[in-house]
Amino acid sequence: MKRNRISGVSNGMHPRRAFTLIELLVVIAIIAILAALLVPALGAAKERAQQTACLNDMKQLGTGMLMYVHDNEDAFPGLASRHNGWHPEDWIYWRVSDTAHPVEKSPIVAQLAGASKTLFRCPRDKNDALRISQADSDGPYLYSYSFTGYGVSLTETWGLDGDDNFGMASVFTGDVDHPKASLFTMGRLRTPATKIMLAEEPASDDPGDMPENAGTAIQDGRWMPNAGDTLTARHGGKGDVIFADGHAELESWEFGTNEVNSRADL
């Protein structure tokens, strides 16, 4: 015998049982807890992936640098300082105002088939505000890495101390067509495997990027640690570096403050 829905008479089938409000709340709470546990793990995994991408990009730049040195009689490219003006030998063409020489035409990129300007920027380097605020007429330096170029005197302008070049970059000054060149060669380096060639600098005043009591944000293609330039802290208090033999490491920002790790004659 069947019962209709109105009368509630049984039709021989079991009625469906819905979730109670308490059960729904328990399920939602469990999902929220799982999400809270998962999100930090995903964030950490993303950070590790970005750091790995950054290091891989720098490895390619290091390869391009050593290929350039090999093809140019053991001499390193120019330091790409904002004070020296553009020179074709600069390792990176970074000046926003110089549309005739885009970064894709930089000598180091030219050594790497299929390379692009993305090689010069860490995926975790996302804030341009400080760079833009401190830029001069050349525009901001919109990349993450710089090339060791020492001047022993903190007041020097061109990258030389008198006529001495303490490395690692070669220095080109004067008119582009008639430059004064102070080449720096690989043979002048003591223990290349211990000397920082390319450094990842801070770009913002975020504590996760700029080390405490550090200098300014990255300003050009030259890294000069004895003038206050530091490594970034964006990778868990560390920054990526490429040494002059081409190998890459993740180092603490304090590592970059020791001139023994970067000055060619020490």
C-alpha cells in the first residue's frame, strides 16, 4: 500500500536523510583547517620555486659572462655604471631613456641563444617604487642583478682609483667613439671560485628584501660592496650570487659585506 506525500503514507521506499546544520558546520570547519594548513605550504613551495628560477636565470647570465670573456681575450665586459654613460661593452643595456640600445641587445644576452630580458629580473623582485623614486635622467634600473666593479676610493666616479682597476668589471670612460678603457682580465683574479661576479641586490625597502642598515636599492648594473651595496635578503634572508668560475650559490647578505668575497686582489 502506498502513501502519498501529503498523507505521509509509506510507498515502500526509505526517505532521504539530509545533513543537519551541525554536520555542515563540522565539514566547513574541517575544510577551513585543512586550507589553513595547506596555504602556508603552498606559499613556501612557490617561494622556493621562484628562488630556483632566480638562481637558474643567474646561472645562464654567468654562462653568458664567461662566454663573453672567452671571446674577448680574457677581458670582462663593462660595469654599466650610471656615472659612465652607455658603452657598447657594458654587460647590460639597462637605461630606460636609451631606446636605441634595449636590454635584449646586451652583450651577455647576445651570447645566449633565445635569451630575453626576463633573465635579468628575479620573479620575487616585484616592487619598483623605490627604484623609480631614486632614478636620475637615465631612468630606474628595473633589473635584479649587478656586476662587481670596485673602486677603492669611495669618492671615485668612474670605477677606477687613479688609473688602477681593482675589478672585476672593465671600465670604459669618455666618449663612446673614443673611450678610455681599463680592461680587467680573468688572469688578474685570485681564486675565481670565491669571488662574487654577479650579485642579487635589494630593490625595495621591504624588510624581506632590504637587509637592516643596508644601503640604497639597486641603482645600476654595478655592484660596489665597499660603497654600501649589499646582497638582497629576499630569499629567506639570503640572495643569489654567481662566482667568477660560473657556479651559483645562495648566500647570506652578510656574506656580501666581506670584501674578501668579491675584491679581485684579496
